[in-house]
Amino acid sequence: MDFDENSLELATIDLLREQGYDYTAGEEISRDYHDVILEDRLFSALQRINPSLQDSTIQEAVRQVKNLSQNNVVRNNKEFTRFLHGGVPVSEYHSEKGTVNTSVYLVDFNNPDNNDFLAVNQFTIIEHSEKRPDLIIFINGLPLVVMELKSMVREEVSLGDAYRQLKNYMSTHIPSLFYYNQFLVISDGATAKAGTITCNYQRFNEWKKTGIAEQVINHNTHEPLIRGMLNKKTLLDLIQNFILFQDDGKILPAYHQYYGVKKAIERTLAATDGRAGIIWHTQGSGKSFSMVFYAGNMITRMNNPTVIVVTDRNDLDNQLFETFAKCQDFLRQKPVRIESRKDLVEKLEDKQAGGIIFTTLQKFEEETGFLSDRKDILVIADEAHRSHYGIGGKIKIDQDTLTAEKKYGTAKYLHDAFPNATYIGFTGTPVEAKGHSTTSVFGEIIDVYDMTQSIEDGATVPLYYEGRMAKVGLNAQILKQIDEYYELLESEDLADDEQIRRSKTMMTNISQIIEDPSRLEMIARDILEHYDTRKNMTANKAMIVAYSRNAGYALYQKVLELRPELGENVKIIMTPSNNDPEDMALAIGSSSQKAEREKEFKDPDSKFTIAIVRDMWLTGFDVPCLGTMYVDKPMKAHNLMQAIARVNRVYKDKTGGLIVDYIGLKQWLLDALKTYTQRDQGKIVDNEETLNVLRDKLEVMHNIFHGFDYSGFQTADNKEKYQLINEGANFILETEERTKRFQKCSRDIKNLYSITSGLLNDNDKAEVLYIIAVKSFINKLTQPEGKLDIGQINKDVAEMLQQAIIDDELIQVGEIKHGKNLSLLNDQILQKLANMGQKNIAAEILKKALKNSIKQVATSNVVLAEKFSERFEKITKLYNDRTSVADIERVLEQLIELQQDINKETARGNKYDLTDDEKAFFDALGNDPEVRELMKDEVLVQIAKDLLVVLNANTTIDWDRKLSTQAKMRIEIRKLLKKYDYPPKKSQQAVDTVIRQAELKCRNELDMLA
């Protein structure tokens, strides 16, 4: 037996029962099907959790929970979540005290075993329609987790289908179930993911650990999610401390955020020297929310400490502050931002406890002196790197006076201000630059989530490097000077006149070379040529990182001079300056326009696709649809790694982020990666290597196409191109083995092309585009409905055929709207398919059309579906085993004959004026040839009509799942058969078939309601 949805359902229930969950089948719970809460269980649990409260008080709390005040899923979910965390506010009358205000707590978070954990499968809910979610986890009678499961052995269904089904339940069918939901789970038995009611599909994540000390599991993640995330203690901890609302978006932590923050909490509470440690989670993996989760938990665990969040730049401060500010319900207070050291002193004087204060490290550039010796101050440093060093100080010599002075870094003054505070660092770039140690300032590493694991988890996409500086010519001597300049700066010993003079000379020389107008024009031309190959890709936004303000504006002018039609597509992003010339100031815009441009660039559908920046947007700026970064600015170490991480965000089918280098970054990249984990050091791939892989794949493709020549594709006109695509698809489809090899190889080629498009010569590019076109053509013929493209489902094959056949030869496969009209598969169209020159394509089209036809028949007629499915499977086997053109012709003949029989059977009910349901029961009753010989059609027609009346009169909710109701239904059917003298020996078989047809009818009606 296949491991289908039901098998996965039962296996999941077993895993939950092993962890102490109770289990009840949905049909065994006696209740009102319009209620999504198990009220008896809720009332009983609340009595246990709130033993001092009166039953009437508890009943009032139940009433409030059942009658949430908003007519909106998200707002009701928000209201319920407040009840879940803080209790339901009620009043209670006492004879001695009068009326007092109190709270009824819905869950005992401190004692997991004091709660009622129940797993229920196939739980019928009637609201706008009738639905049965696969599995619901009730805690104290409240449906807090909903799971949708799909078979791991059915290729035509996917996790995406499970996600869409849950979203349809929420938006259309049974929205009240989701008022109480804390998170959703989708699984196919191999991959399991979790997300909230507001998450899009890309934000559903796997849970790859079963406990805080356990190893990451990268293969089958169904069991780790059930054993890890749905462990009773972990589930309650997630609900209480790790699920939050950011405005109307509900945020669920990924496993690395949850376990990383849990470790950070433990280390902070155990710290004795003020150093809690460092959380190193790679760029793009959700560091800002990890900081929010950490702060929210520490506010509770440290009994409302003062939290000071320190960044090293104003733009970072702004972005992180906005994240915290939008989560103030979770943090239970409103964060504030300080403007000056004086402002900080005043705010601290006002706060003897509590408060979340944002500041920049630059506020401590000079000695500020002691501010507070409180122990309940928690300092959270964002991007904990070299800006936070300098506590021990360095001896510097004044060459004029020959005196020595000890110089400190800004972090020293921060520590002096709060000597008893606890310090923790969050970083995405683990920089340990010459003589500086992040760990000596903050403590040891608490948790590592590296680039490799992030890519493995799908939290970020891989980064690819493409060097193009040879095209625009920066010579090696200039690169050496840039490197020496950085070495000079990093020594932090710029004290004597000679060093300062040398530094200025270097930079003057470098600036003259980099800002040379002819060089910038070459770069602008090359960027535009390169971007032309990428502008139509999924992640089509690009960022140009300029060396200086002048260089950035010059590039902006050159781009518009070369392509004036790009006026609305290109904008320059810099801080306005009073010293800017008028035309430059106009291009940069005002400070008030900054937020609008940021919003516009983040919008995937906006015209603003190319941003030219210098420093802004290089840290903490998330644009998932940003696919390419063109770099013409020297950057090293953490600055470089932070910048290039702008293109590593996940977005739809984005394959990777591309770094295009015009300044010579490669060695600096390798140097920066030395501080990363060993497995991370090869994770930024040089595109020359990727290009070699692509060319190897093209060689494999040449072998697959052996015997078919498509070399003329590049020079062909449109009609000839189309013919070549058509014939190429027909060639590939000749054998099953060739089709499988092509599909795998073409998928790899398409992914590699999305990264290497700017490096390909014209011949290679034409070949790749041909392969992608053939791949797309074949996919539209062969892929199951709903799988052609993400978000495009329910394509109607019949309508496609009507629009597709041109001159009996060419098939134009287009995007077709949903429909169910199968009458278009008439004899004329079938004949056209039979006459097509490309027999393999004709067979694929007809095979897909037949599959769709049988699927439709199966929604209403179990007998015909089984009969036609059996024939279809035999023909499909013949097709898969084909070895010659003659085999294909036989397949076509049999497919056409089958379709004609389906058409005849579909029309057969018209002879007796039968409805579809009556026709289905007529076929069920006459399925046995002996019965058809003994009984006239007219009698079977009357039985079918009467059967429908009997079934409608006896159909109740869940009748097909309750043995007692099924037994009653069988008795009624036997009575009717006996009345019409149906052959007794055939009666049992007929009853079984009729029952199966009735079950199908029931399911079909539910689908129609959907």
C-alpha cells in the first residue's frame, strides 16, 4: 500500500502520542460542527488552572474566547493571543469584597502537564462550507496548531498545495478556526515546515533540531519538527515567549533563532563578569528578530531590566529601532531613541527599572564618565565587531613632544558608563581582525549559524562572484596601493606626519584613477550590457556601489546619458549635502524622499530597479528581489561581508545573489572568509567556475540531443525558431529515459544561466535559451495541473487544445484560464492530433487531456473512473515502454479511442434524461454484465432515481465515517434493491459499489462548495 496522506496522518499521531498527547478521531467527538473550540475540555481545563475562580467567572471567560470582537482573522488572532498571554479579563462578585477584577488564564505555561494536549484528525467544521483539516492540536480545547499533510509518494501534490489549502480554509471556508491558531504545519512526510497565518509560502521553515543540545538534521525533517517543535514544553515556550506580532504580521522563529536565543538567555543569567557572549548568525538569517526575541525574554527573566541597544551607525539604529518599535506589544513597552549623551543621562535618571533605549556607539566617542552602577542593565550590541574594541587601550607616541599617551576605543567609555551591566553581542560577520578579539569584549561564542547552514535551510541563497575589472582596467599597482591604505588604517597608528602624508597621497592617487570619467563611462556601459541579461529574471533589482559621492553621481549621469529611457528605473541614494551642486542635489532628492525611495525599491513591481549607492543601504537593508550588486568601491572584512549580503535574501525561485566586481574584491573576500567556519570558506563561488560547470552541462545536453541539430536557432527567424523548439521537444519526448535526462540537465542549465548570463558569449547564450524554451514547452505539456509555474494553477487542457492547434501541425501552448469544458475534445480535434507530424507531442497533449477527462469523470462516477483509469494506465505503460514511431502511433490510436469512449459515456445519460448523479448510480447498478442481461435499462434508471432520494434523505454529517450510520444506509439500499427484484446474488456487490459512489458524491459536493 502507498504511504498516502492517511498513512502519514496516522504516523504523525503515533509520534504525538509517544510525547504524551491524547488522541481522538474527529468523528468520535460529539459536538456542534459549527464550533471550532472543544468547550467541555476548555471549561474543565480552566477550572483546573484557575482553581480559586467561580464557575460563572470561567464561563464568562469561555464566552469571551468564543465571541471575539473583530470580524477579521488577523485582528481576532491578535485579540486571542493577548488572552493567551495575559489571561481573559473578567469581573467576579464576592459577598465580602463585592465585584473584583481578575483574569482567567487559558494555559498553565509553568506546568505543561497541567494542560490538556489533544491531537484530532479529520475534524469536521461547518462555516461557509464544510471542511476537515488533516490534524489539529488542541491545548485545553483550543485549536492552537493546524496541520495539513500530503502524500510523499504522489508527485502531483506538493507542500505548496498544502499551504494553499490552509490559506483557502482561512480566507474562504472555515476562517474561525484560525482565530486561535498559533502556527500552521505543512508536511509531505519528508519535508515539514511551519509558519503563521500571515506568512507567505517562502516564510514557512523547516525545524531541524529535536532539542537545544541536539545536532542539526538536514534530511527528513518531518519527525524533527514533531519531536522538536511540538514537544509539549517547547510548544508552550514558543507560544508564550517566541511568537509575536509586528503590526499585523505574525512572526514565528526559525529553529536556529529559537535555540540560539535560548542559549543566550542561559548564558546571560549565568554570566558573572558582565560578558554574556556572542550570537553569530550569518547575514540575512533574521538577526533583528533574534534580538527582539532575546530582549523580550530577558525583560521577563531579569524582572524588567533597562535594555540599551547599541549600534555603530545611525542608519542601523533607525532600521533596528523600527523593528523593535513594531514589536512593542511583545516587548511590553515602547522603545525610545536618544539624541545625545545628555538625553541618555536624563532618560536613565527617569528609569530605575525597565525601558528599551537605542543609542549609537558614536555617542561614547569621548569619555562620558560613570552613568549607572545598576546590575540590571543589559547592553545589546548590534554587529559586535571592531567598533566595540579598545577597552585595554594602546600606547601612542607624540613625535613632537616625545611623550607617550594611552588611547582607548569607544567601547571603553561605554563600559565605564555601565560598569556592572551585562554585555551581549549579535553579529552576522565574525570578524577577528589583527589583534582585536570580539570574544575578549563580549565573551565566548554562544551559538553559530553559519552561511552554509543558512543556505542549506533555504534561509538565504548562495552568493556568486564575477570579476569584470579586466574589462575596465584597474592596474595591479593601484590595487596594491588600496590594500596598503587599508593596512595603514587598520594599524590604528596614524600619529606621525609621515604616515598622514603617505595616507593622503595614496588616496589622492587612488581617487584620480577610480573617478576618471573615461573609466566610469566604461563601467557604466558594461553594467548596462550585463544588466540587460538579468533584467527579466525573478530577482531583477540591482545595486551599484560607487567609490564616492562624485563617482556615484557621475555613474548616474553616464547611465542616463547612455540609456535615457531608464529615467524612472535608476535613482541615486545618498545623504543630501549642502555642498552638492544643484543638479546633483536634485538627483539625490531631499531627506523626506529617502523613505519613499526605500519603499519603492523594496516593491518588486516598481519601476525603480537600479539603485546607485555609496554607503547607504549597505547594512541592514533587506530587499529580497535584489539579485545583482555591481561593486566599484574598495571594501574589506565585515564591511565587505555586510554589503554583499544584501543580495542573499530568499525570493521566489531566485537561485543566488551575484556580486559583480569592478575594483578587485576577490582577495579581500577570501581574507574576510578566513574568519568564517571552515565549510563557509568555499561558499562564495567564482562565476568562472560556475561558467565551466554550465559548459560541462551543455556538453551533456549535446549528447542528449545526439542526432538532432538545433545549431541554426541563433540565426533563425521567429517562425523557424518556433519550429525548432517544437521539433526539439518532439525529439526529447521520443523515449522516457531521454525525457528524464533532459529534464534534469535542463533544470541545472536554467539555474546556472541565471547566475552566469553576463559571462556567456552569443553562441552559448543562444544555445541556453533554446534549451530553456524546449524545457518550458515540454513542461507545459507534461507537468500536472497546478505545477506549470508557481502560483499558476488549474490550467484547462481542453481550452488549450482549442486555441493550440494551428494548421494541424504546430501546437501553441499558452496560459489558459480555468475551465471545465471537455466538449472541445471532439472528433475533429482528435483527428487533427492524429495527423500531427510530431507524434510524441500529440501523444503528450492527448495523454494530458485524457488524464484531465478521467479526473473529471472520477469526481462524479466511480465505476466509469475505475474502468477508464485501468485502460489509461495500460496505454501509459505502452507509451513509457515505447521504442519506435510505430509504438507511438499505436499509443495515439488507443488514446483517441479511449477519449471517444469517454465522450460517448458522458453523453449516454442523455438517452434517459439522467442527471450526472443519477447516471453514476445507473452505472453502479449495471456494472455487472449479468445484471444488465437480467434487468432492463428502464428499471435500472428508476432504481437510480429512487436511490438518489434515499441517499439524500439519509446523508448526515460524517455518515461515511460512522459505522452505525453506514449500516443504516446499507439497510435502506438493500430494501430498495429488493423492491425492484435486483438479483440477490449480485446485491452485496451492488450495495458496496453504491456506497462507494455515495461517498464520492459526498466528497464531490464538498469540493463544489469550495
